[in-house]
Amino acid sequence: MGYVISLALVLVSLYGHLLAAGLKEPLRYAALAALTAATLAYVGVQALRVTERQGAPGQRAPQQGAPRAQLAAQAARHIAFVWIFSALVLFLIYGNVLKWREWLTFGTGMALVGALSYGLAILFDKDAARGKSDAAMLGFGRTLNIGQVAGMVIAMVGLVVDGKMSVALAASRSDWAANMTFFTGAVAIVVIGVVALLADTRAREREAALAGRSSGNS
């Protein structure tokens, strides 16, 4: 039932984006894009918090926290949702109501990043289910997360400094809707990414403490 409700909300949001873009109402579009990004970020953060609090059933006691692979899977999955949703917005709007020469390039790139991120989540899920801890994979996931957060911050600053957000709010260029989608999506990715990095740091510290106690008792 939860998946049905989530799908319905996604479809409603996509329709709202399409309608606001078609009517060229940038303020309504901005409000909807911000609300959607905030919702995606909230869902991602809550998923990370619940996972960290409950741990992995059958593998660890809840008080010991979730394994890093499980946290990495949640982070990658919810970041993927942001990328994929943003790509769908571009495909829908610029394939139907607005014209922008570069929409297909950006939309395809965002969809590919989203698919790769979701694929990474699947790999981490498999490791967590097997109780496996692959240091190289975990390191790669953390580095990728840091890179995405840094990249999104740079992108947001660039959009503001270049004046593209003020232009977007006036809908004076054809890429106005895309720039709003880029900015709000970047905010969601930064929020999820930072929370995930903090959770991963706590998990690393717990694992190091447990390893230290185990070696001390042996």
C-alpha cells in the first residue's frame, strides 16, 4: 500500500511540474519543486535514521547499530530517487511543453547517474544481507557520496552566482524550469548525503570500538 501511495504522489508531483511549466508560472513551479525535494530528502533521512536505530535484523543487536553496508544502501537508493525523479521532470517538461536544446543530454545524464546509484544500492543490500563488509566498496561509496555532496554544493553556488536562479524565477529563458529542478534536487542530495556521511562515521566508530574490545578480550 505504501508503494501505491508513493507512486500516486510521484505522479501528482510530475503532473504539477508539467502544468506549472506549461502555464509558465515560475513561482508555483519553484514552490512545487522545493516541496518535492524536501519530501524526497525527508524520506531519505528518515530511512537512514530508522536503519541506524534498528540495525540489521538477525545479524546484529539493534543497540549495536546497522552495518555500514546497510546504511550505504539506503543512502545510494534515496539519492538515486532524487536523480531519477529530476530526470523524469526534464523528460516530461521539455519533451512536451517547453523547448531547450540541451534537455535530452542533461536528462539522460541524470537518469544514468540515478540508475548507477540504484545499482550500487543493490550491491550494498546484498552485502548487508550476507553480513559481509567489503572495505573497498564501502570506501568507494563514501568517496562517491562526498564527491556528490561537494559537486551539488558547487552546482548550487554556480547557479546563484551566474544569476540563473533569478532568471529562472522570471522564466525569461527556456531553461528556467531545468535550473529550478537542478537546484532543488541538489539541495535534496546534499541533505541526504550529509546525513548518510554522519551515520557512516558513527557506524565506523562503533565497529572500531567493537573490534578493539574483541582484540582486548582475546
